[in-house]
Amino acid sequence: MKNKYLKGPRSNILLLGLVSFFNDLSSEMIMPILPMFITALGGAGLVIGLIGGVRDSLSSILKVLCGYWSDKTGKRKIFVSSGYLTSSVFKLFLAFSRTWQHVLIFAGLERVGKGLRTAPRDAIIADSMPEEKGKGFGIHRSLDTSGAILGSIVTFLLFRFWGFDFKSIILIAAIIAFFSLMPLHFVKEGKRESQDITLKVGLKNLPRHLRLFILISGIFSLANFSYMFFILRAREFFTGKLSVGAPILLYILFNVFYAAFAIPSGILSDKIGRKRVIVSGYLLFSLTSLGFAFFHSLTAFIILFALYGIVYAIIDGNQRAYVSDLSSRELRATALGTYHTTIGLAALPASLIAGFLWQKVSPETTFFYGSLVSLISVILFITFRNYLNPDYSFAKR
């Protein structure tokens, strides 16, 4: 009976969703306390920007390389498995950090695992539901974020009611991460022929409309600085234990809305088109950033963190689905890897700029910056929307 429910390509969506559920249960036990852990070890605004940017950017180079290598070899699952294992190991090391420099090294290397697994895993998802990619990515994102919700709740309980310190919570999270490897055993990888391509040729063969979208999404990523600044913004207005507890609860709220809207936004993009959904997400991020700059009451933070979750629900899965739409099946992992690499590389300057503005000018300026750059990406998306159609011929120009 058990195998009955593990047959068919759609089962891969559920299984990979379960892997992400447990992995994010682990990760999100760490993420809401990470900026406070860094400040406790002596890190300030620029340090937080550096660590936040490095975490995304270090993995980003591997994303395109592993996406290309996955297409070339015809293998997906080995990259996914090794990626989750690598992340689990370095989470364990992170628990023993004594300075912010240790956090920089271990938190960065933990993201190497993400670089190994992301593009091949997303290619499996896209191949498993070829006619409903938005729904497939939405289901995966929803399970992923449901784990994040539970992880943040566990952290809040451990800190608030049982008195665990930051290092003990990170150690427990690292142990849980190893359990996320179990569902991978049941993921079925379809037979694929190896591709006689080089990385240069693979990238060159990506269609122009896809490269244009990746460029615009990269510009948006310059606005989308590390989540840690949103947590620190909320922490500024609370005292005592609430200075840790309240940001964790708000981060849980963010993930609740992310999980709740991931599937509906994916289904919506399947029906009305991904361009409309994605550009609305860019615009909503711009408005949300302005809200963080101007408002700082408890009610305002509740609304703003909810909107921040909706933004991620709209953008995260649908951008991946759109890249899959615009790419050929033979180069899908290369395309997804290129996309992830672009937005990942943009994360370092985005977070460094945010950290510099936070520390040298004011926290409000950080969010003004995010709002302005996001608005620029909206304008570019609308201006070049006709060029982003798969059937558009650039020869028409």
C-alpha cells in the first residue's frame, strides 16, 4: 500500500516538499535569531549586511555550475542529496561559533548546500508537473514555508518558555536538519540523456527573452536585501525579552502569510499569466518597504510582516516557474541555475548597501532604497513586457 502513494511524477512534488519542510523547520529555527546572534557576537549593520549577502551570493555561483552539470550529466538527485547533506553539516558547525567571523564562515558554507541542490531540485519539480508548473512550485513553496512556520514557533517556545540560549537552539536545529534527508530516498528521477554541451554554449543558447527576464529579476534583487534588516527594524521598538520574542513572532506571521498565499498565487499565475502576478509582487514590495520606513507601531508591524510574506509568496515560486516557461527542457536546470546565480550575486551588494545605509545614515534610508530600486524594476518590467513573451521575435526590432 505504501508504494501506491509514492508512484508517479507528482509524488516527487510531495516528497521534495517534505524534504524542504524538515530542512526549513531546521533553517527557520536559526533564521529569526541569526541577526540577534550576530549582534550578540559583536556584529553591527555592515556585518549583518555582509553575512546576509555572503549567505546568498556564495551559493549563487554553484547554482549555475550545478544546474549546467545536472543538464550535462542527465543527473538531478545526486546534486539534491549532497546539497541537503552539506547544509546539515555546516549548521552543526554554526552552533559552535564564538565570534561573528565564525558565523560568516559557517553560515556562508551552509549556503553552499543550497547552491548544490536548488537548480536540479527545481528542474525535477518543473519536469514533474509540466502543465501546471505554477501550482507545482506553489505546493513546494507552501510545504517549505510550513516547515519555516513550525521552526520559528519551536524557536520561540525554546527561548521564551524553556530558556534555551541561541547556541543551544542552533544545535537542536542542526540535528533536525539530518532528518530532512530521509524522504529523498523515495524521489524518482526520470531517465535523461546526457547533453553534449559546454557551460558557455549552454548559457549562449538561453533565449533572449529569458536573459532579459533574468536581468530584470536581478535588478529587483538589488532591492530585496536580507530579511535580517526587517527583523532588526522590528526589534528597535521593543525592550526586554520582547526585543527577541516579538521579532520571532512577527517572523512567524511573515511565514504564515507566505505559506497561505504560495499555492493561490501559483494557481493565479497559471490562469492569468505570470507577468501580471510577478510585477504586482514587485510593486507590493516597494510599498511594503515604504511602510517599514514610515510606520513602527505594533499594528503596523503586524500588517507589514503579513504583506512581506505575501510578497514572497507572489515572487519566489512564480519567478522560478516563469524561468521554466521560458527555457527548453534540455537546458532547464542551466536556466534555473543562471536565474538563481543572478539574483544571488545581486544579494551581496544589496545587503551591503542596506547595511551601510543602516549604520551610516539611518534605518529608514535602507527601506527607502529598497522601495526605489523595486519601483525601477516595476518600470522596466512594464516597459519591456512585450519582449518577455516566448514567441516574441527580436528581429521585429
